[in-house]
Amino acid sequence: MEPTIRDARPADADAVARLLTQLGYPSAAGAVEARLERLHVVGDRVVVAELDGAVVGVAHLQVSPALERDRPAGKIGALVVDGAQRGRGIGRALVDAMEAEARLRGCDVVYVTTAERRDDAHAFYERVGLEHVGRRYSRTLSE
């Protein structure tokens, strides 16, 4: 069965919080609801994947202009499929939806970041045609 990909709604906050927690980002539903609203206001797109009426995946697309290129870049963020539903084409459907949206918004590249320890994610990204092209460095900023 093919998943249904649709825009995330405030009513999805519980399911999205559960998925983000599986990804390693423990989140409360109230916080997720506020984030969904904030991302909508700035023009990002967040979609969910549904199977049999249940939210089983989520993906976020952030489009940014870039100094180093003429056209914007699309970053796929927070891509996660419920652990019990992996291997059913849901992740690929989410990536396809984010790539289609990036094209509509004029992007000439789409990318995703992932932790070094996520060998399963790395294998998935390569299976769907993404290429390992570099590293990401970060620092958590205290408030």
C-alpha cells in the first residue's frame, strides 16, 4: 500500500513528537505544534506520511538562498519513518515529495544532514540516490 503524503497539521503534533523522539530528539506535542506553526509562517514545508489513517513518517523542507550558488538550496530535515514501518517505501515517498517541492521552489540542489553513527540512514540515503559529499560540523549554543 502506498503512503499518503500530505501537509502536517496541528492535530499531527502527537504523532510527529513520537517520530522525532524515535529520531533522537525527544519532543512534547505542545512544542511540536508551536514548531509546526512557526515553520509554516516562515514558508518551510512539513509533510507527513499516512498509512491507514495513521501518521508513520515526517519530513521537513527548508529552502534557503545561498551565496555560493545562483539558485536556492533545499535542506531535508527531520526525515523519519516509524521504526515498525521502515522498508515499505515510506521514506522514499517522503524524499520524493521533498525533492518535488524543492524543484517547484527553484532549488538546484537538495541535501540532508545525518549523524555519523546512523549507518542505517546513510544506506537509505544512498539507496534513494543521494550522494555522500562532505561533513557537517556543529556546536550547540547555550541560551
